[in-house]
Amino acid sequence: MVNTSLERASNLAVAVVSLLVLLFLIVPLLVAIPLSFNLEPYFTYPMPGYSLRWYAEIFGSSANGVAWHAAFANSLFIGLCACVVATVLGTMASFGLNREDVPFRGLVQGLLLSPLVVPVVVFATGSVYFFARLSLVGTYTGLIIAHALLGVPYVVITVTAALSGFDNNLYRAGVSLGATPLSVFRKVVLPLIAPGVASGAVFAFVVSWDEIIVTLFLAYPEQHTVPRRLWAGVNEQLSPVVIAASTILFIITLGLLFATEYLRRRNERLLGSA
């Protein structure tokens, strides 16, 4: 009975702390989002009225609207390209590391996951020096490669988790029956780990979509993304347009995270029924 009471108390304490942390993170957003509908360009409550004028400015045909259109287009293009590159590289790396006879397996896996622990500022600084030698600073190619490298660890983690429940005998059986390794991977392995791959791809896109520090170091005005545009708006002229754009960014990111959670649970169900 004592153990049960202690477990209940600890679970309650964890739930309370988690709720407080969640409120600490969410409340500022809940306070800021209504300001994007403010009739006047002020950041005060109570608001004098409600309007969609700031969203209309983002999606309008004015010079400011065109700049926001370009920023959203850049974020989408760079994010999708980085997502594809990160997903391909991360899936191949995870599948290779899933084999037990890989030399220096732990070292290679640590290097692949290093962007998670290396400060982004350090990564961005190194990228500038390296890409400058290749004339990739201020290019879409450089940004895509840098964003993809930041997204690879997430793909490796999700695909490795999916492969943990995969029976390698299926792969060996396919090869022994005369199929090529690529064909076995495409027709046997990939369908079984598809939810894990999709989750990693969504994570890679979200990382690219929200990335600001690397973009600050590598992007020229032609490659400015939405976070880079938000940074400029906050530093140059704070306007409700910035909050409106932040709200759009938040909604898109939240939707992608819900999609990731759905894919994760689907992957768990598939692995549980396998």
C-alpha cells in the first residue's frame, strides 16, 4: 500500500510539473496570437477591435506582401528539398547500421547524431567556412545541404526505431531467392518501416522550416526564409504582421507535429502486430 501511495504521489507530481511547463511554453503563444487580429498596430490589451488586415498584408500584393510570399516559397522549397535529402541519407545510414557486422558502428552512429548535441551556432560557423571554399554561401544548394544535415539525426532515430522490430531474416530470404538487395529493400523492407521513414521526414521538414541560425549565417536576401524574415521584422520594425506570420508558422508546425505523432503511433501498432 505504501508503494502504491508513493507511486500515485510521484505520478501526480510529474503530471503537475509537466502541466506547469506546458503552460509556461503555451501561455505566451496564447497571449500573442490574438494580437495578430488587432485592429490597431499596438500590442496592448484590451484590443480596440478585430481585423484581418495584418494577414491581408502578408497575402496581399504590396511590396511587403511580395517579400512574405518569397519567404514562404523559400521555406517550402528549402524544407522539402532538405527533407528529401535527409530522409534518403538517414534511411540508408540506419539500414546500414542495422547490420551487426558494421565496423565502428557506435562511432558512426555517434557522428550521425552529433548535430543534436553540437550547438547550432558552432555548426553554422563551421558551415560558413566550409561552404565558402565551395562557393555555396548565399545559394539554395548550401542552405539545403546545411538544413538536411540538421535533419538527418531525426531520420536516423525514427528509422532505427522502426528497424528494431524488423526481422532481418526477411531480407536474407529475399536475397537468397534471387532478388537484388535494392529490390528487397524497396519491396520488403521499405513498406514495413514506411511509418518510421515518414515520421523522420516530417521531423526533418520541421527542423528546416523553423531553422533560423544557419539561415542567418548562410542566406543572402534572395534565400530568406520565413524565420529569417521574422528576425528582420522583429529587429527593424515590430508590427502585428510579424505576429500574424508567427501564428501561421506556429499552426503549420503544430499540424506537422500532430502528423508525426499519428505516424509514430501507427508505427507502434504495426510493430506490435508484427
